[in-house]
Amino acid sequence: MKFPRLSHVYVKVFLGFWLVMITMLLGSSMVMHFFDLGPDKHLSSQEEASFHDPGGRLLREVVSDAINHNYAQVKMGISSMPDWAIKHVYMIDDQKEEILHREIPPVIVDFLRNINDDVPFFRKKIGQDVFYGRLFSLNDGTQLRLIVTSPNNNSLGWRLFIHNFWYILLLDILISGAACYYLARYITRDIQTLKKATQQIATGDWDVRIAEEFCNRPGELAELGRAFDNMAIKLQKSMLEQKRLIKDVSHELRSPLARLQVALAIAQQRANSEITGELDRIKEAADYLNDVISDILSLPVTEQGGWELDDVVELSSLVTTIVEECRDEAAQKSVTLSLSNNLPEVLIQTRGNTLAGVFDNIIRNAIRYTDDHSPVSIRIDRPETGQARISVSDCGPGVSPDHLDDIFEPFFRTDEARDRKSGGYGLGLAIAKRTVLHHGGTINARNNPVRGLSIVVTLPEIEEI
């Protein structure tokens, strides 16, 4: 049998309901016991002598049990009583012999003189204890005198409470626990459904719907399910329209931009030295705009839309090649590229050269943001079977902990990147993240203990082909 995973809300609801039930059951049982309440106590309230304390209650319980039995049965019943109870009970027959042949204390002998046919009930406080006595007959005609001593403390009362109610309380606690378990499960299952659906939307699954699961719920929950679906539909439509708009605008910009670049090339050929500098700046701006448009068009529409991985690449060779290509750029800042490869051969299923763009972007970002005359470390290893890990660490300013996830969002740039001419436009890591996700891998960023940022990519390996 598979047990459901217990959430924090489920545990809180279950324990809250159960503790309330246990408190109510325990409280009501204590009130009935210590205040001598209950449906069978309507006659006891009419008694002239008070028998509501533990000694009187014990006397009444013994008499009610013994009166329907004969002498031998009563003797057997008294002998089977627990030690804590039997030491407070003395039962004397007509020959003034104790039924269990125990020695009768002198105080009990003196108290017996007060009990006779004219006074069958008697109560008296002697020292710190209260003594109760009663004369009664068994079903075989035998007359017995029952003496019960009640100590000044309430230990006898608590022992009677536990003895009389423990099995009822245990049964009630088990039944209430089962009821609270299913009640908490019923209440929180809708919360779990909402939580799961919200997490799916957060990961980019806009097709999730819950109205059908909520259709048989009470009115408010059914309305909540429909409202959630309406929200998901509107969010899905808004996100798709936004991404489609960006791509459509980018496509529309490409044609005039291409014409501008052609005209600019012709102008540069015919220009004199006086305007060459201005034309170079125009070309630089046009190239920048062309790069932005190219990256926008290469950005996947959704993070979870699967690509067909129809190619295989050897990861170690790929990363080594990219590192060698970046050495000239690193040398301009006196940056040292250090590659540590612990895996001789790593095969990754991919699509075209998409992974080349991922690692090229990450390594060049590290070179761009690391301090001059500092190292950039690239490490390839295997943290677990079937997974390859590539770590790229720089010695730059790092990123605020609040923005470690944001740097993978489109068009997000840190303050340091905005202030630098070479800061880019915030699409490289977004494309890298979505590409890695399409490959079934993960990518995350973390600040180094001393200084700098590390980008860590894990990718699933495939067996040799």
C-alpha cells in the first residue's frame, strides 16, 4: 500500500483537528468522572450523604458489581482487584471476618459499629482520611459490610479515572484519529492540486487545467477551479502573444536592417576620410541591432517545448575547442583560461551546434566580467553516474544573491552589466538556459566563496554508439 506524501498543511490540519478532539474527549471524561456526572447518576444526587469523592465512588462501584453475585463470586472478584484499589477496600461478613482473611485495622473495627440495618450508609472523616461504609446483601442472602478508605490526596481519584476510562479514551482517540486523517486529507487534497498546478505553470506548462477535478466539489471550490483555469488561459495567451510579438517585430526589422547594412557598405566605399568615423559608428550600431535580432529569433518560444535531439557531440572536445578559440580574447585582458578535464570522453545527445553556443556564451561572459590579470577556470567532471558537469568560474564582481536566478531571464542585466559598454543585452544566458533545458539538463549560477561567479551546467550522457 502506497501512502500519500504528507505536506506541511496536511500535517498541521490533521494534528490540529486531532488534538482538539483528544482535548474534548479527555476534558469531557474528566468532568464526568470528577464531578460525578452522567446519565446513570440521577439517583446519587438524591442521597443524603455525599458519595461524590473517590472513596464514595469506589464504594458505589464495588456494591453495584457485587450485589448481583453470590459470596464465592464476590470473594473471587475482590481478590482480582488491582493492588492500588484493594488496599482501600475491606469487606466484612456476619462473623466479622474479612472476606480475604486480612487483619482488620482497629480504626475499621470502630467504624463498623456505626453500620447496621437502621444505618446502612455511613461516612466519617477520621484523621486525614474519609471512611465510607455500607451494609448490603448478595443474591444468596449473605450480608456484607463494605468499608472504603479515601486518602486526603486525589491519587485514588486519578487511578479510578485511568482504570475506568483508559480503554474508552484509547478507542475514541483511534477513531477520532482516523476521522481527522480522512478529513484533513479531504480538505488539503484541493490545496495540493492547486499547488501542483501552480508549479506546472511556473515551469512553463501553460496547458494545465484543474476545473474538471473541482467540478464535484462544493460551490466555492468549483468556482475556484474555473477561476484558476481562466487565469491560466489568459496568462498563456498573454505570454504567447508577447513572445510572438517580439519575434514578429524582429522579423519585420530584419528586412530594413539588411537594406541599411547594404547601403552603409556602399556609403563606406564611396566615403571620404571626413565621414569614415561616423559611418563606422553607424555600422557598429547596425551590427549590434542585428545581433540582438538574431538572438531573439533563436530564443525558443517556450522553455518546455521539446526539440528533436538528432545529433551526438563529444563534450570534452567541444569545450576544449571553444576554450582554445577564446584564448586570444582572454589575452587582451591578461586573463588565464584554465581547463581541468577529468572525463576522457563524454557523449551528449544534441541538436546541431546548439551546445557550442551555450558554452561559447558562458566562457566569453566569464572573460568579459572577470578582473584583469585573473584566471577563469573551466572544469569538466561527473558528479553522478550518467551526468556530466561543466563549471565555469571567474574572478569578477559576482551577482547579488537576489539576482542569481534572474540572470537567466531574457533582457535582464545586472547593474554592473548596464554600466559597461561590453555588458551585452541580456539574452545570452536566457538562450543558454532554454537550450540546456531542452537537452534535459540543468544550469544554475552561484557566487564563489571569495570572489566571482560560477555557472554550472549538467547534461545527461548517453551510452557509446
